[in-house]
Amino acid sequence: MRFSVQEVNQAASGGSYVCIFDAEVEWNSGGEISVSVETVEPPDTELEYITEAGKAIRAGAAFVLEPLDRGAAIRITRLVVNHVDFKPSRFTLYAAREFKKLVETNA
């Protein structure tokens, strides 16, 4: 299963964020949720941002999957990090939204 998130809000009010990533998901029965990141834009992105985005995406998936005792291997095939408007909470929110959709369509 695949999904893409492309949510951007850039405004002068300070609530700006850029949340862009593509993911492939394989369900597992063990309840374990793992995340790996393959490609990052820009390529020189600091490891801290990549790690935080991965943790945030996992948290969003866990919010939906753990109560259902479901697991998934999540492969982020493209992660875009905007250093200025990077908000891990947005990655959590949008990952949860997408996993909710996946669970509902693949129940």
C-alpha cells in the first residue's frame, strides 16, 4: 500500500509548516511498527530532522494501529524537510490521518 502527504501552510503568522512525504506500507501481524527513510530532500538534511520526522510518522501510525493490535513496516520513499517550517507534530497528524484511511479501506 502506498500513500502521499503534501500539506503546506506558509503564512506570516508563525503557524507555517511543510509536511511532504511518500510512504509504502506492509502490514504485519506482530503489532510492531517500524519506519525507515530512503530518500530525503534536500540530500544534505541533518540527521536530527530525519530522525524526528521518522519518529513523528511512527507516532501517527501508532495512534491508529496500536488500539487495533496491528503492525506495519513503513518505508518512507521520499521525505521533504523544510528547515525553517519543520514541525514534527504535523508529520504525526498527517500520518495518523493517512493510516486511518488505510485501515478503513482495508479492514
